[in-house]
Amino acid sequence: MDILEVIEELTACSGTPGAENDAVKTAEKFLSAYGKTHTDSLGNLICETAGERSGILLDAHIDRVGLIVTSITPEGFLHVAKCGGIDGRTLLAQQVTVHGRKKIKGVTVSVPPHLQRRGAERTAPEIDDILVDTGMDYESASKAVSPGDRITVDAELLHLAGGKIACAALDDRCGMAAILYALDSLKGRGYDRKITVAFSTREEVGGSGARVASYNADAEECIAVDVSFAKTPDSRPEDCGVLGGGPMIGYAPSLDREISEKLKSLAGEKRIPYQLEIMGGRTGTNTDGIGISGRGYRCGLISVPLRYMHTGVEVISLNDVENTGRLLAEYIINGGVLNA
């Protein structure tokens, strides 16, 4: 499987929280190669493989951060609100796509430095102060755009040095790619576990999609794949992983320690580079909801290191995605924790 090709197609989709259909259609093209797929009441894309032994759930969220149109000014500008936790500091003077009755190009407004109030250059704008300019007047904008329409930041995938790429929506489309890589790696390896894959919706607004998907899944343990913080010069090393250092195996009170230990042991045994992510409480990922869904799940978490989260220039190493997929495949082949 060509990880770069998969990521490139997935990140080109819109798919903000509650409006993931575009991304679901593209993801289904890849996921249907491994089992029967369907969508549920919250739009989660589900795939189930054949298997005789107790199942495992693999989760990665399909939604990306963006904006939502709240109103149109008399001049035709669009007022917006955050749709997920997009970084407001990066929103000025951006090229965007408005997903209205058709796709419409626009830009976020930016006051020239010559006209800014004293001290304004030192503060990030409030979301209520951000407007989108499509070039339309009120009458034209009202016919093309409605409150509730979504907006995404335009971001062409860039190839950086050392096998790294930069793009929007790598959170968590790269996690989806890691799961697809794992499924591809399992072909012909004779595992007999039932696997349920959930590419879940609405993670960026609370994780309701994963709660529903896990409630309906025929599984007792779960590995979620998400992204976490990769170190930059202005970050605290103890809060971050290293880009290119391998998948980050989560340890937290809300995660199952035996799963974490088995992932760590397998990574060492199979010579898969890895690093640890230690959290003192909740993880801020879908595992927080999945763990208490239905009768409860034993949950593990693997994260792909990522720089500049929730911006249009998120950066990952393709090697980290591949190694995350390898680790997932080894965990399944080795029976997980319930069927070892």
C-alpha cells in the first residue's frame, strides 16, 4: 500500500465535524478492500472482517477542524464560528473553500498593518472578528451560501526533507492511513480475530461518533490511533514526542496498562521504533469515550507525532505512519490481550 497516495487523497477531502460525507466516500474506497463496510446513524464508516475469535476495534477519527458559517453581513462577508478546535492565530489572510451550494473560494480578511489599532499586532483575533471574503455582494452570497455551511482552509500537500510532509487534516487522516496499512499488512498472515474498524465522526467536537461506533461493535478491546504533539524549539520536551521517532504508545489512568505493555514489548521484539506518551488523566482522544461505552472496553492508544496541530501546515513523518501500522498488525497477529 502506498501510504503517501492514501494520505494525499484523504487530506484532500473536506469532512468537518457533522459533515464528514465527502471524506467517508473517499475512505470507503480504500476500506472496502478489507471487509464489508457500512455507515451508521452518526455517519461513522464501519468495516468488519471475518473472524472466529473475540474481536478487536480499531478507531481513527475521520473529521477535521474547520469553520462554520453563522451569518452574512450586508456587504456580503461571512461571519464564522469554529467547527472543532482550529487554531485561531493562523486564520488571518488564509485562502479557504466555502462548501456552500457549490465550492466557493474565499479569503479570511486581514486588516493591513497600517490601519491596525496600536497593540493589535500582538494579539490573536477573536473568532467573532474573523470574516471570510468571497468577493460576492449580499444578494449573490445569500444565494450561494447558507448559515451552517462549512469552510476549510486550503492547504496543498507539501513534501519536506527527510520523508516528511505538511498538510491540513493530517489529524487524523494519517491515523486512518496507519490502520489501512495494518490491514494490508495482515493479508495472508493467517490471523483469526474479527476486526472492526471505525473511522469515526465528530471527534473534534466531543467524540460522539466513537461512542456510538464502539457501542455497536462486536469487540471487547480497542486500539485507537490518533496524533499527538511532536517537539518543536518552542515546546517543552516533556510534553512532546520526536518527529520520526516512531509511534507514541500511550500510558494513562484511563488506558489499559496491559495493552500498553504489550504494545511496548512487541515494538521492542519486532524492532519497531517507538516512544512513550505519559498522561496523568484523560487522553483527550476517542479512548476516553470508548472505554466506558456499553459494557466497557480495555483501550490502548497509539499516536503519530505531529507538529502544528489544528493548523493548515500540520507536519508528520511518513515513517511514523508506517511504523504505527506495523505495530498494529503485530498486536493483532499476536492475539491482543484477551486472546494471547
